[in-house]
Amino acid sequence: MNTTKRKFFGLMTAGLALGFGTTALTGCDDIAEKCGLTCPSSGILEGNASISGIASMDSFFGAVLDFQASANTVTANIRAELDAIAIGVGLEPGAAGADIKAAIDTKISAAVSGGLKIQAKPAECKASLEVTASAAAECDVEVDPGSVEVQCEGSCAIDASVQADCAASGNLRCEGTAPNLACEGTCTGDCNLEVAASCEGTCRGTCDGECSVKDASGNCAGECSGMCEGSCELKAGGSCGGSCEGSCEWDPGMAMCDASVQAKCEAAAEANVECSGSCSGDVKPPEVSAECEATVEAKADASVECTPPSVEIAWQWSAELKGDVKAQGEFKAWINTFKGQLGALVAATAKANILVDGVGNLSTAGMAAIEGAATELSAEADLKTSIGGACALKQLSNVGSILGDVGGDLSASLSASAEITAMASI
């Protein structure tokens, strides 16, 4: 194409970008459509990401739709857990977070002296390294799919072949059954106490101090203010002075993790260790073009899965319930259900917080990058690519509308769950 024609088409597509649309091709509609020189009839509001025919731009639209789907799922999950908690305290589904918290407080005050002591681990959120690598290769045509390197700034599972590299940096951790059940790290689950010891979880046996809850046989089944003899259930994890019959996470020192346990590397990005599977922490995408950075990060955020943490709840019976076995049983049944609901709510909230940050990134960096690239293409690229860029520009207002709705829904969900999740000491 000669210089005069290129300038002509550049001016024409610049006109498209400014809002004249494909009507600039009036009289040639059939030919334009057959040649792929028109915008698609359905856009991103209809769930279509194939807007421009340009990899980086259409990958961006795909990331927006993936992000929307992930956000819709997490907001629905938060509402479902809030509704389940509301029903458990006598409210209707759809109750406001403040009303649910007030009803919980009323239920607790009638049965418990001094309130509940709730402990939970933070939810473990993992992003898919495979999804991140695939997004980078799909968006940036200059990226070689066979050589994409994604780093994990946190903790990730590793293969035996790279354990030595991780151990050399002091970041190797083993997770599973401890050697001889002696856990020199954090034990999660049952800790069989060979001698009386303090218990950071639920004491099941005898307690030489005050026990918050006792079972039908009179044995301790709650928090022990003194020394516990029997077993200590460490649902939220802790140190074990006996035999850890649950899962232990420990530092093997200069040794390697046995094949029977999971090898993990902390701060893997600094250790320059190749991860396998998913990443607990921040995923660092490979270097990609400017218009692809926000897209790849959004894909990584949308892939995050947060696991509900174990929740430990201890309390002391009120004077009214100390001799009422039936009422105690009903309260304990509610507590057991509430534990699972609260853990699920903590996990959903953790993912919602990740997505809230992602909305801002897509709304600013992502949209700006696509707008800049489309404007540049409108003056410099071939006709088909220029029109594709113009079609992309026309969809950005719809992208803004989608992300505005997503951000509003996520913020509302977080506001509704805030008072409930704040009950847990994490």
C-alpha cells in the first residue's frame, strides 16, 4: 500500500475511533463484512471477547469477562454464607450484615459468659501458574509459549529436583506427617499429649484448670485454662508438645523433604526456584508488552482459589446454661455449623479483596493500555487492524460499565461480611 493510501485509511479509521463507527463504509457494507472490515454485531456486554481480531486487545476483553465471572461467583458465595448464618440465628435470607451480627451477639449472650474466643488461620489463596503462563502467551504474540517463566512471590509446591536450590536459600519447608510424629514446627489437627501440657486449641481429656466446655462424660472438650492431659485439637495450628497426629509443617534444615511429604518453597521468586502447580502469594507474570500486563495479572487474579481455614471457637457457659444439658447441646450444634460457615466466609472475603484490587488495575492500567494501542494502530496499521482497533475503542465504555458494576458488588459484599469475619482472630 502506498503512502497516500495509508494516510487515507489512517484518517478514516481515526474517524472510526472518534465515534463515526462503521457507517464510514456506507454503500460497501456487504463487501466490508465479507472482508472482516466491520465491528462484530455483539460486544462485551453480550459476553463476546472477539472484538478486534487483535490478540492483545481481545485477550483484554476475555480477561474482563473472566474477571466478571469470578467476581460474580465470589459475591454470590458471600451472600450464600451470610444467608446461611442469618437463618441459623432466626433471620430471613438477605438480612444486612449488621443485623446478622446483632442476632449472633444476642444468641451468644444468652448462652455464654464473656463472649466467644474465635481463632482461625488466614485463608490460603492460590493462583494458577499455568493460567498465568497461558494468558501471557495468548496476549503477547512475541512471547514463546514454550519458554514462559512465571514466578511465585510467596509459597509454592516444588518438585524433588529443585529442593536443593530452595534449601540453599533457607526457604525449604516440608508438610505432611512429621518424622516419628514429632513436629518441630506447626501442627494442625490432633496432638496426642504424652504428659500434661498447655493446649492452644481444644483440650480433649482432663484439664487441671477451668475447662470452657465438657462432654457428656464430664471430660474437657473446649479451652483449658491450665494443663491439658489427653489430646489437643489444633484446628488453627500451633505447637505440639506430644505426638502430632495431624499435618505438620517444618523446616528440615540442611536435609531434604522425604518423598512421602509435600516439599514447599517459601519466597520462591527470590530463591529462583521453579514452582509446580499453584502459588500461595503474589504471582509475578513474565515480561509482556505494556498492553498485556494488566490482562495477565487479571487472569491470574481470576484464577485464585481460597481455601476455608479451620476455625477454633472456645467459650465459658453462662450461669443459666451450666446445668441445662439440652440447651448446651443445641448451642454446640449451632457452633459446629457456624464454624464451617465462618471459615467459608473468610475464604470468600479473602478472594473478594484480591479481586477488588484487580478491578482498579483493569480499570486504569488495562483500559489505558488498550486505548493507547488502538489509537496508535488507527494511524499506522493496515486497514483491517486499524478497524479492529477502532472496534476495541468503542467497547471501552462498556468495559468501564462492567468493571464499575463488579467493583460496586464486591465492595457491597465486603461491607456486608466485615462485621462477621471480624469476629475471628486471624
